[in-house]
Amino acid sequence: ISDVTEQEKVEQERREFVSNVSHELRTPLTTMRSYIEALTEGAWEDKEIAPKFLSVTQNETERMIRMVNDLLQLSRMDDKDYSLQKEKTEFITFFHHVIDRFDMNVSENITLQRELPNGQFYVWMDKDKMTQVLDNIISNAIKYSPEGGTIRFNVVKQNNQMLASIEDQGMGIAYEKLNKIFERFYRADKARTRKFGGTGLGLAIAKEMVEAHHGKIWAKSKEGKGTTILFTLPLMNKKRRGKK
Ligand code: ADP
């Protein structure tokens, strides 16, 4: 009996997922259709309006491409044969490289503050995939940061694990929504995320990838004060010197 209910649950989830995908793709498509209709019905002649309408359709197209890419990524991960290209990696050096890429592009009003130790933290990981995890978390932190906000990056050792955190000073997430943000398509605030062009898939991908590395990911937040995303990764079982 438990097998049947398990199967029903999977089937139910599949149906929900298909319905979510359809809905998520229909929204940008109908938006694009109405703007294209307006353009073909004459708006194309208006030198002020036409570029605006075209830019809306361009943004929506880009959002759809991001969403389809994220969906493909998730479906690849669901595949049993999905394999990670893991290699021995020093996480602190790696983390610095990832933050460097944002340092060059982030607006001057946001401070990226590294509170990373000098010690060496060796983990067995797929660099591309963990780059994607950090990209998703950091771009959210930037997206939701207020003007003049600081984003703090931290890594500490905890037993045989490393614990990384990315803390922002954005508007935060309500307590009851904290676990849901890792679900596919979940958005704490639909209107706002749409403005930012989010897909609602970034943290779902991050969660799957961290778990594929035998780590855990979760969020802490104080509404109005900020959000911290934390994740662990197992440290490689190897004799090494401590931080001091
Ligand atoms: P999205 O593409 O919508 O950002 P994510 O899966 O990355 O999708 O995030 C899911 C939702 O979690 C977001 O829509 C947002 O509501 C919330 N969220 C994620 N990161 C933060 C953050 N740093 N501060 C506030 N809300 C966040």
C-alpha cells in the first residue's frame, strides 16, 4: 500500500510540475503576444513607444531562455546517469575567484565583504556546478540588496564539514517561507521577482547540486534586516594543518 501512495505522490508532483512549467511559460508568452499585436497594429510607427515595446519582448524572451536553461539543468540532474566532474579543490581560493567575477560588475553602492579564512579547505567537488550554486545565491543577494548594502561572505570549519554563508541586508524572507524558497518555481514575492526577471528555479538548482555533493543548504532571515544562505560541504578526509 505504501508503494502505491508513494507512486501516487510522485505522479501528483509530476502533474504539479508540468502545470507549473506551462503556467510559467505562458505568462511571458502572452505578454509578448500582446506587445507584438500592439506593434503590428501600428505602434511600430511611434518612435517613442516602439523601442519600449520591443525591449519588453526582448526581456521576456531572455527570461524564457533562462527558464528553459534552468529546466534543462534540473531535468539533467533528475537523470540517474547524471554525473559530476569532481576534483580536489581548495574552496577558499575557489570562493575568492567566484566573488572576483562579481566584484567587477556589481554596482558601487553594494559592498562585497570577504570574511574568508586563510586556512585551506579541501573539498571533492565539481567546480562548474558549485560555481553555478554560488552564482545563483550571490546574484539573489545582490538583487535583493538595498542601496549601500553589504554582502558578507564567510566560511568556517565545523567538525569534518565546511560551512559557507552569504549574508545580505535585503528585505528578508518571512519565517514560514524560508524552506519553500528551495522549491521549484517558488517565489516569496511574485510581483517583485517578475520585475527582477527571476525564474524561481535558481535555489532549487542550488539545493540539488549541494545535495549531490553530500552537503546541506538552508536559509536564515530576519524580515526587513536581511537574509543568510548557508551550505555545508564535507571536507576531504586528509591530514592537514589547522588555521593557526
Ligand atoms: P528567483 O529566480 O525568483 O530569484 P530563486 O530560486 O533564486 O528564484 O529564489 C526563490 C525566491 O526566494 C525568490 O523569488 C525570492 O522571493 C526569494 N529569495 C531568494 N534569495 C533571496 C534573498 N537574498 N533575499 C530575499 N529573498 C530571496
